[in-house]
Amino acid sequence: MAERIHTTDTTCPYCGVGCGVSVNGAGDSVTGMANHPANQGRLCVKGAALHETLDHHNRLLYPEVNGAVVDWDSALDEVTRRLRDTVAEYGPDSVACYGSGQLLTEDYYVANKLMKGFVGSAHMDTNSRLCMASAVAGYKRAFGGDSVPGCYEDLDSAELLVLVGSNAAWTHPVLYQRMVAAKKARPDTRVVVIDPRRTATCDLADLHLPLRPGADGLLFNGLLAWLGRHGHLDRDYIREHTRGFEDALARAEADSGSLASLAQRCDLPEEDIETFFNWFAGRPRTVTFYSQGINQSATGTDKCNTIINCHLATGRVGKTGASPFSITGQPNAMGGREVGGLANQLAAHMDFAPEDVDRVKRFWNAANMVSEPGLKAVELFQAVASGRIKFIWILSTNPVVSLPEADRVRDALRRCPTVVVSECMADTDTVRLADIKLPARTWGEKNGTVTNSERCISRQRPFLEAPGEARSDWWALAQVGRRLGYAEAFGWRHPAQVFAEHAALSGFENDGRRAFDISGLATLDQAGYDAMAPVRWPVNRQWPQGRRRLFGDGRFTTDDGRARFVAVTARLPEGRPGPGEMIMNTGRIRDQWHTMTRTGKARRLLQHIGEPFVALHPEDARRHRIGDGQLANVENRHGAIVMRARVTTDQRPGELFVPMHWSSPFSARARMGALVQATTDPLSGQPESKVSRVRVAPCAVRWQGFLITRERRGDPRCFYWSYSPLPRGHLFELAGRDDPDRARRRLAALISGPGDADDLHWLDMQDPYIGHFRQAAVRNGRLMGALFIHPKGDLPGRDWLIEMLQRDALENTERRALLSGEAPDGAAESGPVVCACFQVGEPAIRARIEAGDRSVEALGKSLRCGTNCGSCIPELKHILAG
């Protein structure tokens, strides 16, 4: 009888959808968890490839102090000594902690308790500040608390889906496919996508509004004024459940003006705006689904409130198929909000009101309870630069890549007296600057909870032994708390105990004014915690099984139970582009996540887009003399990056798009955060990441090439390179400004390590007239590496060489192919991978179209593309249309 494979139900560590994942064995394979409410068995390609990211390559395995490996006791003693000495000399205001939505709720809780209750510093903030702080501030202003009113089921029943600043097809693909299914089931459903770019999400749109960057607030103020003028308000709801409507309406009317004026300011056709407004008026079940295009703005909070105002004015909050819905970027951004992960919050959705400070202080029996908010992310690192912060502990994030003006952040950390980094990876831009490195557990090894964008708390369960001496973040933080003399406050032995305390605090003196209340889970023992099923908060005496929606009864968590309209004067981004300047937008791509420390391990996740790129409109490409596929330089006064140009009409003229993911281990010059200015929303502190002013120019190089090698022996020392993993090796795309002969000698050394030269057989071919050079190294009949260089970038495909790298021995025809630079007879390039789930390339798709497969469904039957996560379907349709 076959041995039964153990299955662990856990949660995906990527986006805020919070999909349930079933893991077979020790990560042998993963599938979507069929009964999880977030995904109902579906996974996107990133989630489906999770088991391909579990190797221990580049893991930080042991604690280090000043570059020397030490044991945990020595490392924690040193952290504690430096922390205590810093506080003694400069005060608690000189100490900071910076966390991440990648932390589990238990990690977050302990960090906040340590910093805000016992160290006495409120400077505990998180990278979630960069993605959802404006949504938090908007909800709090309107509803009295940070509470998302709707749930994912609303996507199934909505009559109108409005996606604003969200490329859900790429960033939240499981929810996007849910929208696709809903529209297929009910074709009368209308979908409006509001985004300056034409993205893959527009494939579902009945109407795309490519508005001027930053004009979203104007558009929704215009909608509110139009609803008022045309009698589409729910006056009973406004009268019985809200305050501030007349002021908000008057401000919106003054702000938007006529429809023609609004169209001109938004740079949209007047008839398209009117169509959107009519659809909104005529479809009571409306979900407005908004994300980073709204939040990442210097006026992000106001934009959120203009959206919420329109829902309040029509009574569409917390009802079936009707809510303003902010979708978070990270798997536990919501959990961090619950425990006070933001510097202007306390735990359990409490703020810095005196009664809240006192309540948390008494519950924790806190020795050094803070009483005022701390520094938000951008200003926190500015305080590091100025010398105000002398000690910073960074957990599970990479601010040297992700923060605005990233070069200044890097310089600030270089000068900071003590930088402690808790990280699972041995080499990130931030780890390189650490004085003390603490090896952390990662997905598959961690034990705790996360909360997704619909308030659903799920367990993240371990199924792997942690390698080396990696430990849980909550444990390391608690150990420091004990060493500081607070053993009783930090005496937990298991994350279940941390969670129980967190749950108990949520119900402590909570008379219903705080919607976040999970006191019903405070009595869970370890067995109950281990078995806990996904549940949406609140979970308490009134709602023992959780609650699907909030505020559907019209009662909010404000002092008087009424929601608040917020009067907003919408503003376009300050400063128009100067002569020669363009607007740079930033965001995610389909198959990558954050700074690629996890997704960058999986070869198939880099096959769709393998190099950093800058997308620009054909008019701009002609004006700046940049060809498609050419390297381009993008710069401003803050920094410069080099990326491969993609010329596309999906961009508005005068605007660029660059992805956020590439960091120093993956490319030489692609940290886009270096160009983003440190302008922030005055209320939320969230930085403006969508409208940086830059200049773009063609990037002259003397040669281009690529290197394929079995071993990664360091990074290429050339002007441009980007890196992708291979199944048994490594691929570098290269370009240089130096002498090609000198470059090839230097790069060839990356194929052969010390002592390897004697038993390597080198195959060389050089054409001195055109400067084309090819070199391959063979050992015992196996290809060890190959280097191709050409002055104009006229290079062969990579697939056949990658295939050769997998062989145990080369045939004679394949050796000759290495010299000729052409694939052996019969070898075909798979071309750009369109479907990452099933590794289907564009040439295969075009061949099937030629053979008669003229629909997405037909291609799915013959090639399986588009039949799993569905993320490639918009691209399949584009190929079919072309």
C-alpha cells in the first residue's frame, strides 16, 4: 500500500488576496486550498511556483556580528547591549524599528510591544506605509476605524466593478479571475478600469478611462457633484447615517465644474466620463476596487475619501455587492494594522488618544509606554540620515530598494552606528549594510497568522525544518525584551500564546467602538490554534463565527455611530514636467514579487519578463531616438537607472512605466526607488510613487552579450547586466562601454573558478571584422558555460544553450553549434514565455493559431495556456488580435 503523503494547509506569502495553499510533503508540490474563502482552490503562477523557491541557496543561516559568525546568545547580547547603550546615551527617541507586511501577526505584535511599551520609542513603522497607509487614513476619517466593509463575495454579485489604480490581472490575479467569472455569469455586469496605462486588466473592461496621472480625486469629486445635480443620491441614508454631506458636496461642485471642464482637467473624453457616471448612478450594487494607483500619492488619503464619499452618498457601504474596497499589496498588511505596525497607531486598532495609551499601558503593564506617534517610514529614514536615529532594527524588508530616494537611504544606513537586520536571505541591498545579521525563518518554516484584504485571519503553518540556526522573528524580539529585564512581559514559549494575548487585547475594554475584536479567539490553546480555520473578524461574543461584512446596518465606529463625508479639494500632482522631462510611473509585473528575493529563485517566473524594462509610447521613443529593445537611461536629480526599452501604445505620451522589483543581486542599475522623490501624503505619510519627473535617453554601449554558466561566481563587472536563474545554472544579459576584448577576458573568468582552468576545454570563435565573439567551456563532455558578445547585440536565442547546459554530455553537432552560434538542426526557440504555468512560448502559440486555433479556448485545449491561473489570457487575446 502506497504511503500517504502528508498535506499542510497554509497561506500564500505574496499579495493581499491571502490565498489558502495546500502543500504536499516537504514542499514537493503546492495546490490551491479548495475550501479557503479567499481563493476557493485557485492559485496564480507565483503561488503555484512556491515549491520552486524553497531551496537554501543564498540563505542567511547563522547570526553575524560585524561580519563574524557568532552564536545566538552572543548576537542577542550584542543587540541588547547596543540598544541599551543607545537609549542610555541618546534616549529612546534615538531607536527605531522597521517591519514588513511579510511578518506574521505574532512577529508584528511582539515588535510593537517591545518598542512602544518597553523600549519607549514610537518609531516602529513598516513597509506597509508604502502601499496602504492612505487607505487606512481614508477609512478612519470616514468610518471611525480602519475597517474594510466588504468581502470578496461582493465581486461575484456586483452590477458595476470600478477598478481604480489597480492592475488586478497582474497584481491580484485570483481576484481578477473571480471578476472574469462573475462577468461571464452575468454579462450585464459593467467593468470600468481607471488607469493612465492600458494594462492587462483592461481586457475585462467595458470602459477604460486613461486619465491624467493623479486626476482620480478630480474624477470622483466630479462624480459626487454629478450625482447631486441629477438626483441620484440616497437622501434617507445620508440623513440617517452620515454627517458632513453638504460641505463635501459643495466642495465637489466647486472643484469639478462643468462636465466639459472636468473632462479637460482629467484629459478624458467627455462622453466617456458621462458613461461612467450614468453606470454608477444606475447600478446600486457597485464595488470600487482601488489599490496603489490611488494610495501611492501625495494626496492619496483625499483620493480614498472621494471614492468613499460617492459610496456613502448612494448608501453603498457594507451591502451585498456594494462597498469601497481597498486591496492591500502584502499578505499581512492588514495584520500589521491590527497590532499597531504603523508608527501612528497602537495595538488592537487603538490610536494615541490618552485613554487608548492608558488602556494599552495597563494591559501590557508597560514600563515605558509611548504617548505620542512616532516617525513614519520616509521621515524615519530621513532621521537616520540626519543622525537622530542611532539604532535601527529592520525586519523582513529591503528599504534600500523599496523606499523613495533609495540612494539616500543606502547612504543613511552606511552612516548609522547600529543597523540590525533580521532576514532569511544572505544577500540583499539592505543586508549588505547590516552590522548585526539575524537569520530569520521564511515561508514554509514560520508558524503564525496573517490577515488578508477582506479581514480574513488565516494560519501560516510550517512544513519544513528551518535550516542552519534560523529562528522566528517574534522569538528574537522576545529574547531581547527578556535581556532588557522584562522577562514576564516577553515570556511566551509558542506563537499561540502571542496570538492569545493579541486577541485578548482586542477585546479589552472594547465596548463596540473598535470594530477589530477577536476576543473570541483569546482562549484558544495550542491545539485550537494549530487547527484554527480561516475566519473574518470580528470574532467575539456577538459574532462567534466571524462577520462577512461591516456597516451594512448603517452603524459605524465613530463617536455618534455616523459615517463622515470628507470635503476634499482635489489637487493634481504639483509641478508640471519641464522641457524634456517625462512622468515616471512604477508598479509590479505579472510574475514577480517585491524585490525578488523569493520569486527570483524560480526560473519560470522570469521567463515572461526576464529583464528590467522601461515602457514608453512610440511618440516618445521617436522623439528621444530610442528603439524597441534598446537600452535606455532614466534619470533625475536623485539617481539614474538603465533598463531595456519597451515601446508600446499602452503608455500615454509623455509618461514612462518601470517595474519595482529589480535589486542589486539581480541587476546592475535598476533600483527604481532611487528616482522616486520623498514627497508624502501629509496625513498618511505614504510616498508619491507614481509621478516622478525624469529624463530618458538612449544608452550607448560598445557591445552586448550574454553569459550562461553552471556556477555563479560573482556579478559581472560591466556597465549593464541582469540576472536570471536556470534549472542547472545562471544566465546574465550583458552590455558594456569598455573594450570588448578586455570585457570578454574578464567575463570568461566567471565560467572557470580557481583551479578549474587546467581541465576545461575552451571552444573559441572570433570575427575581428565585426567584433563578434563566442566562447564555450567544456569539461568531461559537459558544457560548463558560454559567453557570446556582439557589438550591435545581434545574438542568437538562449533556449538551445540552456538546454545544452542540462546535458551530461554534448554531441559533436552540438559542439559545432557552439562555434557557429546557431542552434543545432531541429532545435527551436520557445521564444518569450506567455503562459508561465505551463511554459508555453509565443512561437508555439502563433503556430497553433496558424493551424486554426483562433480562440483562447482553442489554444487552451491544444496547449493548456490560459487554463490555470488565467493571467496570460489578456496576452493571448492580444496575440490573437494581432
